[in-house]
Amino acid sequence: MFKSQVSLDLTPRNCLAVSLIYCMASDGEIDPEEVGHLMSVLGRNATRQQLDAALRYTRSTQPAQFLSDAAPNLRPEQKLCIILNMIDSAMADGEAEPGEQQLIMQFAQAFGLTEGDLTHYFRTLVAKNDRAVLDR
């Protein structure tokens, strides 16, 4: 109620950062693996100020409002990139929690992607993240 709207230039890269922060926080805890994934995705040119601005934005803006503002301005390949990074982030700590899964599907729907559209990519990410096969 007391939170005021924080503005953020919703560039595709900022949209990726915001989406990953929403995803990381959706299960009520932010795991070190998720933070590591966020930092690796943002790249070495990302500044602490950019990350802080994205954090302030996510604290003051509901995901539905973000999606309403951002989705119309993103190209299909940008939307897919964001969703796949969200899935990868959610799986970084072992498996996607129910809250993360729901958020990802909310984003996918807002981006015009169906579960069927993502199935092939999801299987690839599961194989990528299943490092247990290296110990068998």
C-alpha cells in the first residue's frame, strides 16, 4: 500500500533482469545458485546500479503490471530468451519450485508462448542441468 511506483527503462536487458529477479523470489527464498545465474546472465558489463534499479522495480511493481508494460515492446526472440533464462534459473538449484513454475507459465502466457512451444527447450535445459549423470 505504501510502495510507490518505481520507473525503470524496460529495455530487453532490463526486462531479463527483472524477470529473473521475480523468478528467483517467487519461491520465497533466493538461493546462491540463482544469484550466480543472474550475475552470469547479466554479464560483466552489468553495474551494481543497474541491478539495484531492477531490484527496486521488482519490489514496487507486481509481475502482471510488468508484463502488461513490457510484453508489447519485446520481440518474439527476446520473449523466448527471457523465458528460457527463467526456466534455467528456476532449475539452477535442482528443480523448479511450484511458485517458480506458476510464474514462468504466467510469463509464457503473457508472451504468447504455450507449454507445447517450450517442451523441446525444457527437455534440453533439464538435460543441461542434470549433472548427476556425470557421477553415474
